[in-house]
Amino acid sequence: MTIWQPDLDRSKPLYLAIADSLSQDIAAGVLQEGTRLPPQRDLAWKLGVTLGTITRAYKEAENRGLLSGEVGRGSYVKRPRGVTALNVPAGEDDGIIDLSRAIPPPIVKPSEFDAALQFVMRDPKKLSLLDYAPPEGFPLHRAMAVKWLKRSCIEAEESQVVISAGAHLGLITVLEALTNPGDHVAAERINYVMLRTTFRNAHVTPMPMPMDADGLMPDALETAAKQHPLRLLYIVPTLQNPTTHTMSRKRREEIVAMARKLDLTIIEDDIFRLLDERVQPPTFFELAPERTFHITSLSKTLAPGLRIGFVVSPKGQERLLRAHVRNMAARTVGLTGEIARYWIETDAASDILSRTLQENAIRRAQAIEILGATRFRCAPGAPFGWLELPEHWSGARFAQSLSAHKIKVTPGNAFDLAPSGPSHHIRITFGAPSTGLRARHGFETIAELMQEHEEDDYTPVA
């Protein structure tokens, strides 16, 4: 029998604090499998708590699969049988610095994740999370979405919200619901790297729109509509991917006026909005709620593995999406929804978002310092930047050369809806490296390589 005594967090119920301490000590290797715990009366006396508190704590630990109790023999530490460690794909163990994924830095604390999981475990109705969620999402998750959307100044009723398994599936669902094969969809020419494939899989035809320093040019929509019937406009108005533009209010109002003139439906993809702490122009949903589908998610602000997307429909069009959520297998997983709900309702989400903003700002400042503000376009809050390369480098060749240094970036031509020639840009993201030091090393290697000349493609002859 071990002389184990828990380190208690007395801000929570004591029986939970004891069970949590037990869980942590087992995970840390302090308590090995097969260890016999102190008798309940002895532990109650040492801690100065009632016997009922210890009994309840041991029962909680048994429910979590941490203990096995044997009458007359005591309680023993156990581990789940037949389960191996999660086989996480190779990341930084192989030496690669990934500057290609637009995700938040890894700043979630184990205690924040543990608290959310413990919240789920204490729920007497937790087994209902193993069932299919309703197509529009569980009611409490839609209420969570309405609360989160208020951060973007969006006032929506729960009936207008559909929960999807991430913003990307939300976009696919909206396209499926609103379009027919062959329909034309307008979008800024330089855009989200998966947009080309998404449009192709939805059997719609992209109409790449010209851009200026303020984003999509409104007059181009009218010109395009004269060439082909145009029904939809897809747009990322804040921290546009990859250019990091944020569209002014004036430009947004001009686009809304043109959309009303042409009777266009707007799909507003606003997943980066909360990363910019500056005062933001109103969303397209605020300016044109009668014709805007607003899409956002928690993947860019809290954690990429939380595949939780929120789609807000214009009033009267809610039913349109529900059947398509089911058809596209786009509904979210109840367990991840509960983790998100715990974080949002306890305001842990605010702490996580705040730390994300701080770490993004540090890494952005390093990138600008090393790469130079003239060539590196990166608006405040952006989790990535758009780097213009010297003329002698194409984006594709530069990215290929960087891979030899074990650094991953995305070449500029991947973002072009209508590729017509080599791009001299790459996108550099900040969040994936485990530390700012590793990100900085990546930035420094990029700066050094920019000064070199790529090898000429020629075969020497005598």
C-alpha cells in the first residue's frame, strides 16, 4: 500500500479535486498500475474530510476507469487494457518547420483541456453525445454559437444557426444548398488555397474577380454578370487569405449595393475576424442580412482540432441548410461541441483567444523584422503573411528549395483561381511551430535563401 496523499485544488468540490489529483499522478507516473491506495478512512483522516467525500472520490475515479475496487482488499490503480498510445503523425520530431498551415499556436493548457473533459464526464446525459447530433446541431451548441457570434457584432436567433463540422464543411453545405451544377460563383482571384477544388467538387464554375488594395472591385461584378448568369459571391472580408487585406466599410457597402442590384447571394467567410483586435467594419451579415450566409469557426481562434463551424442563414432560409448538412455528413461531433461549450460558457475561451493573439503578435513582429515590411505584407492580427520574392525566384521553385531545408510554405500559384503564369509570392504562416524560436529560425532561413539565386536549368555541353 502506497502512502499517497493528493495535492488538492480547493477551488472545486473536494471529491473532484481528489479524483483529478489521482488522474494527474497516474498520468505522471507517480502512481503505477497495481498500486494499492490508502484505505478510505485513513485518507479521510489525513485530509481532514468526511469519509463520504473519499468514498465519492474513489467512485468518481472508478467511473473514469482509474481504479478497481475489491471488497476486503482495497482499491488499486489500473489502466485501460488493450489500448495503445495515440499514433500522432510525425511533426517536429522529423525536424520540419511547418510554415504552411494557418492554425493558432499551441497555447491551450493541459488543465484547460482536462477541465473540459471532466465537465463532460460529470454530465449524467453524456452518453447522448454518442448519438447523431440533429442536422442543425444540439440546442445548447446553437445557443453557444449565438453567444460567440456576438463577439463579431452578429445578432442572430438560434433558429438561424446551423452547426457544422468546421467552416470548410459549412461552405460546402451552403454551396450544395444554393447552387445547381454549372452555376457561376464570383470570388476574389487570389483566394483560399482549397477554394478551386471546393468549387470543382461542388460542380460550380468560379469567376475570378480582379482586386485592388481594398479587395474585390465592385464594378467587376457587374461586368461578370453581363458575361454569365451570376448568383453567388464568396468573399473573405477580414484578413483575407492570403493577402491579409481587411476590406473597408465603404468597399463593403459598395459591394452590398451591387449585390442587391444583381440579386446576388453573399457567402461571407469570416473565420479570421476575431484575430484582429482593431475596430472592424461591420460584417456583410450586418449590412445585408437578407442575402448573406455568414460562416465562421473555432479552428483559427481556439484549436484546429475543434471542428466546429457556425453558419448563420438569412431569416426564412434556415430549413434550406438542414437537409444538406445531413447529406454532406457535415454535422458536428457532440463531444467536441461540449468541449467548446465549456470553454465558451466558463470564459476559458477568452483566455485562450487572448494568448493566441499575444503569441501571433510576437511571431508576426519577428517575421516583419527579419523579412522586411516592404516585401512582407502582413496586417495586424493576421496568422500568416504574403511574401513577395525577388524576381529571379518563382514561388514554386522557392518552396521546393525551402523543403530541402526542412521548411514548408505554400507557393503563391496555389491561391490563384485562374493560374496564368508563375507567381513570385509565397504564404508564410506562424502558428504550427511549437515555439516562437523555431518559427524565427524558419523566417531567418527564408531571408537567407531570398538572397541566393536558384540554379539555372541547363545541361552543360562541350
